[in-house]
Amino acid sequence: MHKMKDLGLLTPDLLGVLPNNYVGLFKFYRPILNELVTAFQSQPLVPVITGSHAPGNKLFRGAKSIRDFIETKDLQFLSGDQTATWAMEPDGNRSAKEFLDCLNIREWSWLELYKAMQNDFANFRRPAAAAWMADKKDEWLRSFYILLGQALSLLGFYKNGEWCPSTEKEREAVQQWKIIRTQSNELVTSRNAFLPESGEIDPDYPRVKSSLVRTESGPIRGVFDFLCAIGVKRVEEREREQQRNEIIKELETFYRPGSEPVKWDFHIEQLHRFIKWWSKNKDDSVFRDFNFQILFGDEQRPLKPNQIYLDTPFKDTGLSALFAAELPGIPRRHSLCRDYAAAKIPNLVEFAKTFGAIDQLHLERPPIDENPNWEELCSGNWRRTSNEHGVDYTIKWLDALLRAKNVQISQLLWRTMSSQNSEVLRAKYRANNSYDYSYEDSQLVCRLRSAAWIPNLSGEFLKPSDANSESLPNGFDCDVPNGWLTAVGFGSKRNQDSVVVQQKREAANSVGLPSEVADLLGQLSQADKDAAIVRFLNELRRCKNEPNSPIEPKSLPKPPEREPRDPVQRRNKIEELIRNAPPVDREVRQRIVRKNWGIKKEARFELRELNTNEDDQLVCQICRHEMPFKRLDGEYYFEAVECVEGLSLELPQNFLALCPVCSAKFQHANETSADELKKQILNTNGSEISVTLARQQCSIQFTGRHIFDLRIALKIIET
């Protein structure tokens, strides 16, 4: 081999005719191969990139991109081996490469390049690294940046300029490499460098040397991508990052759970800045990834956005009724503080919604096989596959909402359905791509159709089929285009009963009654219908017993008549009485009053809220009628009357909202003792309490919250 080398015949291509481990080598030739491997490893026989020969154990092999760029002296510096050089890799000669594989020449490729950079250039751990890099020209450094970017990509650290989630450690390591040459020819880390821009040089923002990222023909894409990937930013990006860090610091200081509450004015100033920065930069991570109580709820209580709902004065959503009802199974949320409305913070509603506040009921996609019409959706395809596809719809907390029997919650459901796309009305399923979709009513439609949740004017809750537009309270608009009312069967029973209605009209006419009698009876609730029939029969019986008596409405009592018999004598008497009338005189007298009577003012405020209905009418708790008149200031006049007398504590819960007549009856014609009232309140499961007033049986109607609070208060006093 040495003679062949001396003759210039030991070339890379000659290595291809030598035996190697990849061919079917006879046992006879195995000792020859072993001798060749030993000689090439220890003697200067392997062709090297400089044109000479060297022992295999002194050489390196690497990727072609690295070998073509990293010269021998650079390889010796980066590898730390002053004798290192590249073995010559024959192009297109597979057998020659297989022989080199037998020599076990050391590999110096992408991973070794990354390790060398980490060892030498992380804050210049190796002192000579700075001088080595400083000697390189800009053209060389440009290519070196591109090579490093290729290394990071091939090693799987980042792809398409984005770092992989599991390589955070490597990203931070690369950002410590002092390899970025600035306009002042200083070498800095990527965190301390900024992309070149027009304008004056600012020492606080060292710019990457412009010749590194662009030439006369334009920017160099590979260099630019590498610099951006390892953290070189524009000046405005770094300023944005500094602002981001300042916001995080403020959030950590003031809005972590357990932090001291901030003053309202300071909070408004901060929130203005936070939302302005968020709106401009579209960076959700600052507020989404941390556990901050950044918004205030009712009573200015700090809360996380996902603990808040939106309603008036920000949006008319109807959610207040839902969360005020405190329905089982529905997590409690708080209304966004109304005081924000006066602050007029731009984009506040969008900010709150982005980070978890809700402004509507949430649509969900339940498992398709829970649909009541699952068998029809399958259409006999019982064998389910991984390629199946099905879509169904429902509303979050739907069962709890339907059980609530609350007019405002029903209105919220109504508005939600009216605002949806018609696609939520149908479920669809196919076993795989070979089948067409099968369609049936969605779980949402099935559940709404079967539940009694639509209120009528009589206070009952009906199934959609039993309801009709004439009996709906205000706020239930039937003019909706998406077809959901038809899908749930709204008013269908009325249409089905049209024949029956006509038969009832004919029956009424057959006994001499107008057909309107049948129509009016059909519009009444069962209780009102029974009462009307009883009154009708009583009137018929009276007419039978008194055939000549007219049927007239009950008239007012006859007014008393008291005319003076002798007007002149009466005038003289009155004049004499007036002349002898004593003057108005007053004196100070002591009397005993209740010191805490101011609690009544608090009770009046609560009573007004508790007993005002959805039509904004204040209702008496005994007669159930609207209060008879309003004061000059526009507020209803009512009397706050103590319910159970003789208690040892002043309780705002122990007051009733009564009209003047019922107030007088309760205070001056009440035959039910205080003990009996208290006993009923403590023991009843309902919201009505029986009393006898002016020798008539009556009842006190409480709201659920009122009687609950009063019952708790009475129990505490008893214990």
C-alpha cells in the first residue's frame, strides 16, 4: 500500500476495490481484510481532504455540508484535536465508503458541532473562542450562521423557525452563545442583539451588523431566519417584551389570590393599560397562563375571569336570572362589577370573554350514541369503526335549566335557541366515508320538546306542544327564522286540537250558548276554568230561583245623605264653635321608642326588590294586587309591617310589604298570634303562611329567598 501511495495510486476510488464487511467475503480473505484495516488505522494510508494521507485514527468523518465549510484548521480548533483533519469521502463510490466504515473513523457531525459551540461559545467559556470568531470575515460568518441553523433543525431542536416544546433547555443554551456580531464588531448573545434597522445607532440596542443579514441583492433569508429563531428581535419587539414582563410583575404583585385588594381608581388605571397592551399585541399568554384575579365582580370583589358572567349594563344577556337562582349542578359565577361601565374601558367585554367570562349559554357536543334516536342514526350499521363521524348538540346545564321552572331562565333558553344556526337542530352520523350521513333531531331538540319549560300568562310551565303564541309572557318572540320552534313542536297540540275545538263550539251552540264560551274556557287554566264554571252555575241557579231578577254586576253601596235641616242655624253654631276654639299648643313629653328602628329603612329597600315582579310592579304579599298608587317621586307607596312581633332582635327579614288596606288588617284585625305565625314559618316547606284577617282566611305570600332568610333568622333566635 505504501508503494501504491508513493506512485500516486492510493486514491479514494482505489479504496473501492479493497475487501470490506459489506460484501460476501470468503473466509480465506478475512485475514487480508483485518491486516488492511490495521494498516489503514495506524499508518498514513487514508486519503485526506488536503490531498495527502493520514492514519485513520487521526481523522474525522462528517456530513458533506460540514466538511465543505469547516476547514482543517477550524476543525482542529472546534474539536480540540490539533492533528485532526477530514478523511476524503469518495463521491458516488459506495464500496469505497463501505471500506472507510470498516476503519471506525471518528464521526464529527451535527451533534459534535452543537457540543463544540456549547463548550466554546456559551459566554466564551473557552477564552480563545472570541479571538477565533473575531478573525472570521462577515461572508464566512453568514455561511456559519446558516450552517448552525441547519444543525439545530436536523437535531430536531426547531422546525420552520419554531422551537419544539421539549427543547426549552437547548433554546436557552443557544441564547448564551456569544456569536452575534454587532455594528461595532462586538460579539454578543442573541438576547442582547437587535435586527439592523435604519436610523441612528443606539448603544442601548446593539444592532446586528447589516452586512451579515443582507447584501446588495437583498436580505439573506437563511441568516435572518436563524437569528430570529435564536432570539434576536426588533427593537419594538424587545420593548414589547419588556412591557410584557412589567405587566406580569404587576399581576404577580396585585392580582395573585391572597394579595391585598387594590384601590378602585388604581385598578381602573392598571386595567386600562393591560387591555390596551393586549388589544395591540394580541398576546393572550400573559393573562391566560397565570392564576390572576384580574377583574372585579359584584361588590368590587377580585375574581378570575372564568368566575364572571356578563349582563347589563354591558350586554343584555339574561344570565343574571340564571346565577341568581343558584341552581344545583351549576357552578356559581358573579356578575362583572357594574362600576366598570362608568370607567368606559375600551374592549373590556372582549377582554373578559377571551379569558373565560361568559355572555351566553354554552353549546356542547355530547356523544352521538346518547341521542334518543341513535338506532335510526345507525341505520342498521352496528359495526362501529375508527372512521365514523357524528355530530350532535346540546346546551350546557340543560337539565338543570329545564327543571328550574323560572320564567327568566326559560326566556334565556328561548333567546339562546333563537340566536343559533339551524344546524344545531339536527344530529348527523355515518359509519365511515363510504356511507351518506343519516340525520335525526339533535339531543337539544329532543330534550326541549319533551320538557315542560315554556311559561304562559297564568304562571304554568308547558311543553312546547301545549304552548301557543297568544299565551306567552312578554319577551318571548315567536318571529325567529332558524326553525327551532317548529323542530320542538311549538303549538302543535293546538293545531291537532283544531277539530276538537270546532266540535266544542258546535256543542255550545247546540245548547244555546255562544261559541265564544268554548273558546274562553279553553284559554283558562284548569283552576280558573273550575272557578268560572262554579260561578256560572251559581248564577244559573239564582236566575232559576229568582226568574225576574236582572243579571247586573255588583253595585257600589249607597252613599249616606246628611243635609242640614236649618242651614242658618247650623252656620251660626259653627261660627260660634270656631270663635271659641282653643289655640294650637304643644308641649314636650317623654316617650319610649325602639332605638334600632332604622333597621326598617334597610328592610324597605330589600322588600321593594323582593316583591317587584318582571313587569316592574310592586305586589302586596297578602292580597297579591299591585300596590294601589305611586308617590310623587314615582315610587310605589307601601307599608313595611313587622311580621312576627315580640322578637328580641331587630331583623330586616321580619318585615312584610303590604298595601295600606292589608297593613291595617294585619295590625288591627289579625286573629293569628305571633307564636302561631312563627311556628308556621319554621315548619312549612312552602312559601305561603295562613292568617285570619278581619274574620277572613288569607295567606302571606313570600318569595323563596325571603322565607328562607326569615326561617334561618328565627331558628338562630330560638337556639
